[in-house]
Amino acid sequence: MKTSVLILNWNSSDETIRLHSEIKKLNAGFNVTVIDNSSRPKDQENLRRHIPSEDFIQSGKNLGYSWGNNFGLRKAIENGYDCACILNPDILIKDNFISPLVSQLETNPQIAAIGPRVCYREREDTIYSDGGVVDLSGGFHTRHQHYNKPVSEVPAKVRDVDYVHGGAMLLNLKAVKDVGLLDESLFMYFDEVEWCLRAKQAGWRLVADPRVTVFHLTSPKGPAYHFYMVRNRIWVAKRFGRGRPTLTCVARDLYYELRQNLARAKWPGNHFMSRIRGFLSGLLSQ
């Protein structure tokens, strides 16, 4: 299958340049496209110096994870590619993990998206994600399978999942044509969850293959993370008929968090206030 690799950059040029080089060194015949989401000028200049012009696209604005990756997905579809591998710049690879995933798509054409095992770059023997699970019955909680478990304790068995980790996911472009592109209104976080649930609803499979591994760098989470994780969780829950229980669950969690803070005579910080804003935005919109 003709494969495109998409690396979305926003102010992470050193990591993007490293990952682009690692993919190129595989000599696997993949087309590699770096999409810059209107990074700061210094970052853009760094990319222009190290990424060949034929591998580099500037989206012209920063409208989020889905916007930038959709830019690359449209190009891949227009150019006749069969599948596209979305990679975040912080992903470290040690071998050609993409080709085994492509082989899975060839063998199982009903797979919409497939991802590798994701471990920590800081702790390579510890799992970050073997794909994700969504609790549709309650508050629309999401969790990574085998999160923080030692690699040695979890068999490397291919599994169907509710969603594939968005930092490293191979998309079947037939599925993209069928269910549509990533939802750009989400901006960031829950983008891959929403797309995978949409694909699953349309009869496609989502798969995690822990026989191949990539390594993810964790980073501190700021106010934007807390806002979008709450707002988008509510938005996506509403779309799949779970808006009311999710709003109730989020409101209860925020209430208990506020009580705990006040009991300690501690005023809630920026992260809590960001979650409150996310809750209100989720409640009042979409």
C-alpha cells in the first residue's frame, strides 16, 4: 500500500527534524510530509534549513491538531495514497514500525486505524498506551490500555480497541473517505477519539498492535490542556448520546475538587479554573 507519513509541527522544530530524519533513514519508500502550523519564525526557519522543500508544507495558520493533519490527509488522498501515518514530533522510533502496520491493513481491509504500542521515552520498559477504551455507559471516561504497566507483564497481543493513540496512528484512507476527516472544531485533544468512534459506528475496526513499539515524551500540561480535555470530552459525549451523564460526572468531579481545595484553605489554581471554563463551554455550546 502506498503510504504517506505526516508530521505536524508547532514550535517543535528540533524534534520534528529528528523524526523526519529517522523516517527517511528507514529507506522504506514512504512519502514524508512535515506540516507546520504557523510556528514562530525561528522555528519555521529551522525547518526550512533542514527539511527538503518537497517534504515541507506550511498550513498558514494554527487551527489545531485536526486542522494541520487534515491538511496532510487531503494531500495524501489527492496524490493517490492508500494510507497515512500521523506522528507527533515527540515520537521516537527505533525501527520500521510502520511497515508491519501497513501489512495489517493489507490483510484486514476493514481496519480504519491501527497503532503501535506506545511506551515512555523516559522509561522505555513501561507502557503508555496499547490503544484506548471509552466508557460509553457513564461519564465518557477514556483510558489507555495497560497504562503504566511494565512491558514484561503484558503479552504483545493484537487487540481491537475503541480508539488509537493519536500520536502514532496509521489511517486507512478508504475509511477517511468513508467517515470524513478529523473534526477541526475540537482544536486539540479528543480528536482521534471522536474520529475513531465515528469510524467504529460506521462498521470499521480500530486496532492496536503491541508487537511494534514507539516511544512518547511526556510533557507538563498547561491550562489549555485542562480546558480542551473537559470541553471536548463533553462535546464528543453529546455527539454520541452521552451528554447528560457526562455533564453530571464532570460537574460532580469539579465540585469535589473544589471542596477538597477549600477544606485545605487553598484557592483553586489556574488548572482548576481552566476545567471550569471547559465545563461551561461544553455545557453551553455544540
